[in-house]
Amino acid sequence: MITTNSPTRIKMRIFFLVLFALSLIMNSALTAQTDTTSSDLNYQSLKSGNTKSMITGSAFATFTYDKDNPVKTNFSATGFSPIFLWKLSDRLFFESELEIAIEDGEVGIDLEYGKISYVLNKYMAVGVGRMISPFGAFGERLEAAFVERFPNGPLLMHHEDGTNAVGPNGAEFGLDVRGGLPLGNLKMNYAVYISNGPSIDHTGALEYENFTDNNSNKAVGGRIGLLPFQNSSFEIGVSGNTGIAGGAEDSLYKDVRATAYAIDLSYVKDLQVLKSRINIKGQYNAVSVDKANYFDEGGSEYTFDNHSEVYYGVLSIRPIMAHSKFLQKLELLARYNSLKYPDAAQWELAGTTTRVDLGVCYWLNWRSGLRLAYEDQKNPDSSNSNQFIIRFVVGL
């Protein structure tokens, strides 16, 4: 989320506000338009009844309690994320999301994504713009506040965790081709894409939030998901991404390449013996950077094996077959997170960080509810941090 006050960021905030206002105006115009045709332009597919628009999204409010750090005991991150959807014809679509939030005392306005898509056939669509990277499953499918069952995201999987990223978890500027294929009882979905690619700084840290590219090389990546069961209860996905991270005019890093890969899985099963639905999800990311020389805070040159890993696994149990309506809406959650940066890296949290999250989610409906969680994090310096987080989410 944009939180700095540099002139570039301020201009971007103004741009996003203008875009937001124009989006509301366009939505009103599309909703109220009449059946107008033209002999010069083919507006038949765009007239009222064919052109459709919708505003959806979510809003959230958060409270955090930290007994060891009173400064962090606050009513904290609060905001809303309107999602704008336009169907311009049976083949042409536009979708975008803004996030407007206050966090750590800063107002942030971010264009989460804005993408134009065209359906080529029933197995393939092409899209271009600022897109949520189809790398792994969490960013595209699970990050949204009304989907994520916890009030916090897994370690370094969240869209906002761009600095020192372990793979492109957030949004990228680029073009993708995606779709799905039936293979008998087996189903397959796929996405391949090109994007501006990552950048690297003098400490070896990567940044994938690519508003602009720092070289002419474009990153390439993709994900293949397989659903081997007829009821689609299990899916496993494999992702990859590679690109030159160094700047074109940076003689030290101009040929340095970053290569990332990920494995994700999802399994949902109703167990009669527990009268419950179990939901298992997880993702593993790794990224390796070509050997290069870096600089510490004193300006001294050094090198290290620049390889990082992060993963999480989550189990939830929801007694949807219980006799009590209260229990049917209750979901018990447990998640394990692990982040491993190179020990020699000059970054915050260099080394291994682990975190255990225990939570409860109470669903008011399928898009709204109350999320509670206790997180216990062990840092590389052997210190511990503990927080209790409450978030109320409303799906619009």
C-alpha cells in the first residue's frame, strides 16, 4: 500500500482519486444509458442490456493488542476496497480494484489491479494491465479481506509485502494468457504471462511491484493447476518466474537474474464423523538470485548465497452439519508460517522467522464476518512477538 509522501507517490494518489471518481461517473452512466445505435460504429453489443457494470468489494476494521508494545495496541488498519467490473460485450471485460485504507497513521490509496481482458475462445483469454500475478494461489484467490479467514495474512505472502519479496506475490504490470482445459475426469487451469519484472538493490533485496521496468528485459512466468478429482476438491499448482533484476545502466547488476518458483495446494472435504468441513491450504515459494557483489551499511563489498524461502500451511474446521446454527457459522483456524532469508543478508529478519497463528472466524454470511487470531512469532534474533488481532469484514 502506498504510504510515503514523495512527489511521485503524491501524484499517484491524486491519479487514483481521479480514477476512482471517474469510475463512479462511468458506472452511473453505464447503468442509466439508453438503447442507442449507430450506423457508423457497431454499438449494438455495447447498448444497455448488453453492457453490464457492477461495483462490489469489501470493507474492514481492525484492532490489534500487543502486551509487550503498547504503541502497537490500537484500532489500526481500516479501509475499503471497491471492485469495479464492466462487461462491455460477451468477450470484452474490464476489472479493477482500489484499496483506500489508514494504517500506521498513514492514508494509503492503491490501485490493486486494473486489467482489460478479451476472451479468445472457451479455453483461452488474454489480459493486459496491472494484474495480480498468477504466481501461486494466495495472491489471486485468497488475499482479499472477505476471503482470507484470518485477520492477518501469511508471512510475506500478502500483496503489501513487496520489499524483500520471495517471488511476485502482488501486482505486476504485464500481459497474461489464461484459461482451463478438461482432461477426462482431470481438469487443468493455466496462466502464462510477461511483466516488467523485478528490481534489485545494492543489498540484494528484490522488489516485484514494478510500476516501471529498469531494463528492456521482461520477466516471464506462469502457473499450471491440476484438479485430479471429479468433484474438484483437490488442486495442486506449480508456478515459475524468471527475469533480469538489475538495471540496464547498472554495470554491477545489469546481468543479474532472479528466478522464483512456487508450489500450492488446496483440499476441501466434508467429514460426516466430525459433522464438519475441513479446508487445507498451503504454499511454498523460493527465489534464487545470480551471484553478485553487494554492499553493507558501511559501504564494504561482500557476497552471499542469495536464496530465500517462505511457506505456510493452514487447516480450518467448520461444523457445517452441526444442529446448532451458531456452530455452523463458526470456523476454527490454525496456520504455520516460516520465512528464511540468507543469514548473511543485510536485511531486517535475515535468518529464519517462524510464526504460529491460531484463530476463529464467525461468518455472518459467505462474504462477511468477524475474524480473531493470536499470533506468536519467533524472530531470527531469538526474540518473540505476540499479538492478538480482531478484524471485522463486510463483503459488499
